[in-house]
Amino acid sequence: MFFVSGITGQVGGAVAGHLLQDGHKVRALVRDPEKAAAWALKGVDIHQGDFNDVASVAKVLKDVEGAFVMLPPILSPEPGFPETQAIIASFREALHLAPPPRMVALSSIGAQQSSGLGLITTTHLMEEALRDLPMPTAFVRAGSFLENYTYGLAAAASSGWFDTFRTPTNRPVPMIATTDIGEQIAQLLVAGWDGRKIIELGSPRSPDELAQAMSEVLDKPVRARAISRERWKFVLEAQGMPSGSTGPFEEMEDSFNAGWIDFGVAGTESVAGKTMPAEVFTKAGKANG
């Protein structure tokens, strides 16, 4: 039995899917069991609860062979990330109360930095809080999710442009598909390891490469173009971010563009992605009709 957090999301779902495919049992904690009904039909042991509740987390950790924990994405956090800090504290206490034989946490590219991370500051905070746990611990520092760029497919189909916050458009940064993250985490949970390890997971991809992949999928020319810095706030608010909340996202993108957020940290293990951008875009296109 393995505990998987975030099972109703893309990464947690990918981890659970790979574990089930290989014949392992999975347990999950969700606020709304109805949203996990499809997983229950697949045999997942679903528990109702909240990650802020230490007792709920400790209960689902009991008697598992390994645990996967991740933080829920919060695009408009309060200053100081209090929402995430509360979940991290709950994870830490629960993992001490009911320590599993091993634990894998989803971290992020750049988590080794203590500042200038914007939204992914949360993964740095999590690594700092969980690094001294009394069991083998692995932090998977995933690159930028390829699925995060599928938003550009519709616009590219109509205009031939893929608009991006990354500049220059020929500069690659590590990216990864969520199915590859799920496979890597499932393999770690099953195989085991000693001590603490950090994995940098992803392969370098540039906006120009993503645009080329969109061209292949859409069967029409697509080119990448950088959104001018002064327009970021207005573009993000037009995409649905509340007014005044875009700062952490902007800081993160600035740091990607400056090279502050990147792979190549000494003492980490490098694992390349398997899934190509065109595969992710093809799947997204089919899902959207």
C-alpha cells in the first residue's frame, strides 16, 4: 500500500496510475470523495479529510510502504504563503507521528534557492521543513510542466502565434510531462533508496521548440513570441488572476528568464523526460474536442 496525495490532480493521478498499473495498492486523502469516485472504482482506498488536519494525514500514513506528498497549487497566495505553510507543518508533524518506510515529495526546479522564486517559493519551504525526517527522503525537483503550455494551443490555432512569458524564445529551460513525473515517483516508491536524495527531472525545451511542436499538432505554422514585460500584469489579469495578485508569478518568470531558476545543482541526480511536447499537445487537443 502506498499513500498518494493530490490524486485528483495531474501529478498525483499520474503517480497513482503508474502504481496501480504495476499491481500495487494505493491510498488517498481527499476533501470530496465524490471527486475521487473514479479512483475508488479502480480499487483506491479513499479517505475523506484535509491536509491541514494532522490526524487525518497521520491516519492515512499508517502501515503504508511509502508516501508521496505534494503541495496544492495556489496561484494567488497571501503574503508569506500562510496557506502552504500550514500544510507543510501538517505534513511534517504527521510524518513524525506515523513515519512511513520512505517518502517522496514533489519539489520544483529552483527549490535550492531561498529567494527570487515567486510561486515556487513553496517548494523551497517544503524541502527545508522535511529534509531532516527520520526515513529515506527524496525530493523530485521537476522542471516546468509541459501541460502548463497547452493554454497556447487555441490561440496558436487561430493566430499562428504562441505567446510566452519566456525570453529569449530560443533559450531552453527544463520541462517535463506529468506522466513522466508520475512514473519517476512510482519507481522511487517501489524500489526504495537510502538516505536523502534530490532528483532534477526534465529536459531542456525552448518556446521555439514548443511552437514547433504546436505546428506539428495543428498542421499549420506557429511561431513563439515573447510578451513584453510591461504587459505581463495586464495579460495575467485578463487570464483570470485577481488584480494585485500577479507579483509571485511575475517574480518566478523573471527568475526563469534571468537563469536564476535552473538545473545543474551539485549533488543532485539528473533524469531526462521521455514524453515529447507534441505528445502532450496532441492529448490536450483531443481532450478539448
